[in-house]
Amino acid sequence: MGYTDWSSDAYKHLRKSYSGKSRGDIFKNTKTRTLADELNPFGLKFRESRDSVAHPNSLAIMVNLDVTGSMGKIPEQLIRHKLGALMDTLIDHSIEDPQVMFSAIGDHISDRCPLQIGQFESGTDELNEGLAKIFIEGGGGGQNKESYLMSWLVAGRHTSIDCFEKRGEKGFLFTIGDEKSWHELDADWLKGVMGYEQAEALKAEDLLAEAQRMYHVFHIHVNETGYKDNPDVIGYWKGLLGERALILDSHDALAELIASTVAVISGVDIRTLTSGFDKKTANSVKNALVNINPVTDTSKKSGSIVL
């Protein structure tokens, strides 16, 4: 995957085509409330991010979207308005070959489709289609927790990425939401949803450590919902990820924050990055990244786990 190219002009045409469409018209699996076969995690082996002639220095970027409750507005915002901001910001700041995987997470305790796994893509149509296939279930268990740890399971055990395997350069993993993570995936879930023949319960901390071997792992807390400034939720993420728990005051700036985080860790100056954003977006991004130090926070080599 990831062999085609991004085109800003092509995305502008797609944006125009969405102007008169409803959420159900764009997200057809949301309208039918079905899981797309291509996103089904059952029997998943690997999602691959590979170098190619078109993209010789591929960089794997996993974007895991919470699709419960009010978080469901974010995939729609991305596809209607912000996919261009994400890709253009990356490419314009020397991330020449980004390969982005859009996936969806919910609550593995209560949701029917708690995990949907996309593909690493680079092209306009493929990225757009990958987002549009997501089923925005809108569930969640109402227990102050969602299953963000599922993304760490996929990253650590079910991805194969050339940036890490060939060059010792870590990819990037983002979970986006407004609650804490469940602490464990039980054996029955692993067998029933993932298709594991044999399984034991897996702890969140262990899955996180596995993901951190290959990825810079971040969580973006969307600080707008009923958990705005919630010390329990924010304290949980700060305790788990330290400065890589990013607090975002407006979901409108999510795409720019993801791209800016990748660029800053890759050595781009934050002032250069945000100079092209409108004032509100620039402030949101700078506030979220205030504790990220591009000088001391650029470990990319294999075996180096940075929290």
C-alpha cells in the first residue's frame, strides 16, 4: 500500500463534492451500520508501509480515531475539510513520503464494531476512501474508558513498516479521544474479534511498550467534551505518556497538530510550522506541543523506547 501520490487539487475537487452530502452519503457503512470487510480485524496478519519508486523514504503514520459519542464528528471533519491540511503540512515540511493509516476505535466491552483497521496510504483517492469506509458507530460504554489499547496491539503485533525495518526510524502512532483507556484485552475478545486461536489477557502497559518499540506513540486528548480539563482523564494520560499526551483545545486543529507533531519530532522548528496557520489554529497547535522538545525528543533508532 502507499504507492500512489497525494494531490491537493484532487482533494479540493473531493471537498466540493461533499458540500451537499449528508454524513450517511459520505460514510456509507455508517448509514447501513455495517463493518467494511476491508477494515475487519478478524484474522489480521499485517498492515504494511513499504518504500517504492514513488515513495523511497516512506514514513508510517497511524491515526486512530475514537468513533464513540461526540468524537464521531472528527472523521467527518477530516474528510470534509482537513485531509488536505494534514497531508499538505506534512509534505510542505520535508515529510516527503508520509503513509497514513486511518483506523477507528470504540469500546471493546460494549460496541459491536470496536476496532476497524485501515491501510497505510499516500494517494488522495485511497486516503479519502479509507476514511469514508469507517463505520461511525457512536457507541461507547459511558464508563470513562474507551479501548485505545487496541491500536497499540495492532501497531506492535500487526504492522510491518520499512521506515523502521530498513532505516531504524520509528513511525508515528496517534490515538485521538476524550477518555481513558481500558487496562486489558481479555482472551475471549482476542479470539472472537481478532481471530487468535490461542490467547491470554493482554495488559495495556505491555501493549504500549510493544508499540513504542517501532512507533513514537502519542495520545491527543480533545479537550472539548464533558471531560474537558478532567484531572482524572488528563492525569491518566500524562502518567502513561508524559509530554506525549497532547491536550488539544479545538478539534478543528487536529489535522494540523498531527502533522506538526511529526514534523517537530523530525526536527522542524515549531515557529516555521505554525507561521502558515491561522492564528487560532497556530495557538492550539503551539499550546498542545508546548512541552515537546525537538532537540532531546528525536530518538528514532530501533530499541530506543521514549515515553
